[in-house]
Amino acid sequence: MAHRALNEAVLVIGLGRFGSSIATTLDALGRDVLAVESDPVLVQKWSHHFPVIQADATSTEALEQLGARDFSFAVVAVGTSIEASVLITANLVDLGLEQVWAKAMSVAHGTILSRIGAHHVVYPEHDAGERVAHMVSGKMLDYIEIEDHFAVVKMFAPAQLQNRSLEELNLAQEYGINVIGIKAPNVPFQYATPQLSFGAGDVIIISGAADAVETFVNRF
């Protein structure tokens, strides 16, 4: 990792489905990754993809020895033991890492992680289930709910709104949502401007309060 500073690298602890997906994606994005895993089978599986150290991350001494204190970012992706997840997160917080992301398996687990100092708590199973639930109707192509019940949705432009400018539609006033951009077939993505209009087959990106977005999508 000599070509990048350690504070630009990410420490990923746990190489189950969630942790390995994060580590693989970060590696593909060009970020330096150091993974820590206690299971020798998983260490063997992933050691050819990115650096992996076999260690017990519930031990502060082990984290110190592998240089965890020098990282600014860490992801605690342990999903088999709440006790291990909490211990590892607490250890990383005590070591003074700038950003500690931790996977939670339940609301109660997430509450504990937040209280011991995790900067970001994620619920991958819940988030994935919620995302799919919003998409099964077929009206949404993608759905992301951000904090404070704010959502971003990708969908086909409703036929009833086509061939009218965004200024004329005034969707913010009418529905409480905003159009971020439009992707027409065989045309590069365009950020929304008052003069733009929807056409047949266009995909639009909209945002707004989750309930307002739901109302808009189900209106057509």
C-alpha cells in the first residue's frame, strides 16, 4: 500500500457476503483495502483478491499489531455474533478512527453500536428488503431511501406527463417532488432544467420526501 497514504485506505473486518462485497467494490474503485478475518477458509478464499490478515479483531492487541490505529476508515461487517460486532466497534472507536461504519442485524443491535460510538450504522438486510418491496410493483426501476425519510427513485416517465416542460409541469408545487435528471434512449443523461420535457421511453430520476415520492409514483 505504499503508493497511497494509510488514511486513504479502508480497514474491512469480516469477509462474509456483506464484508467481501464492500472490500471487492472498494478494491475495484482503486481504494486500498486491508481485510481482517478470523476464518481461515475465508482468508484463503479472498487473499488472492486483496490483502487479508487472519486475526481476532475482538482483541485490541491484534488490532494494534495490524496497524488499525493508522486507518481513518473502517467497516465492521461481522454478522454472526452481536458480541463480536460490539467489541470490534468499541475497539476501533477507542483507537480513534475517524469513521467507523458498522453492520447491524437488528434495531437493538444498531442502537448499541450507535451508543458505543459507531459513526454510521447500516442495516443491509433491512435496506435491501425495503428497496425490493418498493420495486415489486414494477413502477420503480430503483429506490433509495436516505436518512430522514428522503427518497430518490428511478422510474419511466409517466405517459400523462410527456411532452410538457418541467417548468409547465411544476412537479414541486403539484406533488412535492423534484426531477434530478432525465435519461432518454441513446442520449446522455441530462440534469433537469426548466426547459426539459419527458418523452416516450425516458427514464427519470426524482427525489423528495418518501411519502411524496410514493404518492407521485402511484398516481400514474
